[in-house]
Amino acid sequence: MCERRGLLVVFSAPSGCGKDTILQTIFHNKNCDDFVLSRSMTTRAPRQGERNGVDYYFVTREEFEKRIDEDRLIEFAEYNGNYYGTPKDPVEEWLAQGKIVILEIEVQGASKVVKAYPEALSIFILPPSLEELERRLRQRNTDSEETIARRIALAPGEIAKSSEFKHCVVNDDVTRASDEVYRLITEERKK
Ligand code: 5GP
């Protein structure tokens, strides 16, 4: 690995565990000069307020499958009936520039990256309990009852994969969990 090679951070959790909020807290409160958040591609329809090229690259299934065939994704997964994937070229470029590249992705895709990139720092966020996870998913108010039920049903299987990750952080308190995640990243960076 060349001297300037950056650090790949795989950041995952069952839906509703607060991984988005943890990252936002870190980006707002900490020195993140070298951090970049990878922008994913998805076939899911944009939610209200979401913008193409900002929140995601929103593409058709056909376009997504073309990317798969061309081997232009680091990983991809089908989640809740939609494809989600990480474009390869920008990640490789950022790593070559020495950046800390964060992949905020669901558990199946994260598990693939953990195996393909054993040098990556992998962090799994756990909910304090399944009851609390369900409460948070309902409170979010962004998804239909059917989607919420599917996300809750997926959680135990996803949590079972947490042992594949280098670190697990319980999101019992956002500030505390964010501090812990930031510390794990900066300590790994110093190695
Ligand atoms: P949402 O539809 O709520 O934006 O995302 C659903 C799940 O897909 C979330 O857990 C999100 O982190 C994950 N996700 C977003 N981008 C990617 C990606 O590129 N690859 C994978 N495997 N999951 C992703």
C-alpha cells in the first residue's frame, strides 16, 4: 500500500439505529477535513426534498445493472426491493489522495466490503434494544407501516452479522456514540 493511501471506513447498522445522525453529529462538531462520505447509487425513488447527485445518484434498474456488469461498484445490495451500491471510481480516487472515505451502507453490502477489504475499519452501530429500534423507526415518520415492519423483521439477522465487524458501538446516546466513532476513526488513522 502506498504511503498516501487513505482509510476506508465501513459504517453500518440496521435501519433506524441512528447511523445517519451519528455521522451528521461528527461532521458538524469535529474536525473532518480529511473525511469524505461516499455518495451511493440507488434505484429507490427520491423522497421529498432529496436531490439527484446530492443525496444519492438516482438511476433506473437498467442503469444500475449496467454498472454491475461493468464492475463499476465496490458493492451493491438489494434492500427493500431496491438496489443500492457504492461507485468504485470516486472511492479509489479518494483513497489514493489519502482521504478517510466513509461508506454508510446497509449490512449485506457492508459485510461484502468487510471481506473484500480486510484493511478497512468496520464499525457496526447497535440499538440499545429491539424495542427501542422499533420506537425510533416509528418516530422517524418517513416510511410506510409495511416498510417499517420489514425493517424491523430484518434487524435480528443484521445484528447477527455484527461479529464480522472490527468494532460495535451501541447508540444509547448520540453524542457519546459519535464521540466513540470519531475516536475509533482517528485512532485507526494514526496507526
Ligand atoms: P434509505 O432508502 O433509507 O436511504 O437507505 C436504506 C439503506 O440502504 C440504509 O441502511 C442505507 O445506509 C443503505 N445504503 C445506502 N447506500 C448504500 C450503498 O451504496 N450500498 C448499500 N449496500 N447500502 C446502502
